[in-house]
Amino acid sequence: MPPPVFHSPSLPALVAALFLVIPMPNIHAQPASPDSVSAKPFGKTPDGRIIQLYTLVNGSGMQVNIATYGATIVNLLTPDRVGHLADVALGFGAIEPYFTQSPYFGATVGRYANRIAKGRFAIDGKTVQLAKNDGPNHLHGGLKGFDKQLWTAQVLKQSPPTVRFSRLSPDGEEHYPGNLQVSVTFTLTDRNELRMRYEAQTDQPTVVNLTNHTYFNLAGAGNGNILGHQVRIHASHYTPIDKTFIPTGEIRSVAGTPMDLRKFTTIGANIEAVGGQPAGFDHNYVLDRCPVIRPALAAEVFEPRSGRMLKVYTDQPGIQFYTGNFLDGTIRGKRGKVYHQHDAFCLETQHFPDSPNHPNFPSTLLKPGQAYRTTTILKFSAVTGAGA
């Protein structure tokens, strides 16, 4: 299959001395009622603003907790094949560690998810210089990206449970041009789907690339590594990277390489062969089913012991597969669990890393009068095998 050709269409589409510590909800308790949305305080930001934690529950008992700090998925409870609920999202039991310790656990990241080489790009011939917060490069929106901002939440529906998180990213925030009005709407359906609808508009030309950065372990967060999980990614090509994780610009076939995940593959089987420092997947896959009018199946992950299956649908052209390579045992998360290397995976739907510097990649430029709209769906189920 030849590499895809992209035409670059326009996209239509901060610790304070005193904290209020609020205990986490009892995630083992049965939901109070089906199809509901509730909210409670979840501490304060370092500058004293109240953070809320929203709980979305569906009729099947699936539950998602989302904080207004970073529009962050804090808990995600889903049943296994015998109906036992487990929290499959890594994170913390209180808000404070999210300020200084979190490697983007569950966060909505932006204004530009993933990396921009040397933190630099040009719009209409004018150079924009961003912070270099990942070695020589810019990562996930900078020093204080969307993951470290307080969002405003609005309950749109109780059934299906739907909450919109929004904020204004002002002109010059993290040195990005333009006032960007941005929102992400979370809906939990009765089919155990968590739908995330991203929308943005700007008053100056800017770049936008939004995603969610949940770290998943389908056996339950903190219950060992994910090397026995099986993954399939619907992509015949990927974007090779240099030693600083910046794409070279090439779109390369996965055929005959450890990057080939077109059939269900045990993650641990290829992880050393992929290489890297540290070793593991941290690569952007070029999805076969793109462009699409509606979200298409992009990736699937199966955990054999629990039977949990995650299917990811998106209308984005790429997906970053990351296997928690930088988790090093220094982070203690929920219920005191220590997170080690390869204890989680991420599937970040996105435009490609460093797209503003690669004309052959799909464009991330957003102009006034245009609307950025994209949807990603996380569908959870419990099955007997990966092919089910």
C-alpha cells in the first residue's frame, strides 16, 4: 500500500502553602442511580480557586470522574467479563500531585498536543517561538498548557450523562497567537462509550492539536504492566522519529518492522525491538481510514485476564501509541500503587507531531472564521478473546 498523500485542508471544522484536601470518592461503591451526572469539590488550585470533580454514570455501572483542572479524567471504572468494576486509568487520589508530579495523567492537552521541533514554527512568514519544555522541543502546549488550566464545566444532559468543559486560551498564552475559545464535551453512553467532542475557534491564525492523555491499564491501574495486553492499530504507515522524538518527515510502511501492529500483537513481543531510550513505543501511526466523515476504528487493545477490550474510534489522521516508557517507579498513584515502566499505555488521537514544520503532513492551521471540530470515542467491553 503506497504512503498516503495529504493535502493540508483547512480545519473545518501553576505549589501554594495551603490546600483544601478533599478525599476521593469511594470508587468501589455502587452508583447511586443510572444515567446521572453529579459534582463535588476536589480541592483548590495553588492560587485558591475551587476545583470540581464531575461523576458521569451510565445504566451499566460504568463511571467516569473528570476534574475541572486540566479537564482531566481522574477515574474510569469499567466491568470485566464477570461484571467486576475496576479503575483502568492511572492517576492520583487527590488533586495536589496533579500540579507537580503528573506526566499528563488523563489530561486534555493543548494548545498543541505532542511535539514541535525546537518550539518553533511560522505562520504567514512570521516565526512563533514557544517554550522548550522537552529537551530542545515543545511538548503538549508548553510549561502551563491546557492540562494545568482550570476549565469551566457545564452539565448539558443527565441522560446520556454529558458535561462540557470550556475555557478561553488568551492570545499569547504559552506564546501561541490568537484568542482560542476551546471546549471538550464528554458523553458517557449506555453502550459503554466515552465520547469526547473537541471544538475550537480563533480570532487569529494559530495551530491547534487537541487530545486526551489517559494512561490505561485494562487489568486495573497499578495492577502490573501492560506487556501482556494485545494491541491492534489500523495503520499501514507511521512517522519515523529522530532521537528527540521529532518526525523526520517521512511516512514509512510498517510492513516487515516491529511497528507492524495491523494484527493483534502482544505488546511485550515487540517492545524491545522497537528500541528507543528508554525502549518502547512512542510513535505516531498514520491511520488508514482517513479522511473520514465520522469516527472510524483506529485501535483496539485486549487484556486477556479480565477480558476487557478498548476500541478507539476517531476522525483524526493519526494516533500516538505510547507504552509508559518514562514511568520509572518514582510516582505513587491511587491507593498507594507505584507506577513502573510499561505499567500503562496511551492512545492519543491527533494530527501528527511537528505538523506545522512539515508541509506534507495534514495541516493544523486554524484561521478566523473556521471551526475546529473532532471526535474521539473510547468504547469499552468485555469479551472472551481479542478477535471477539
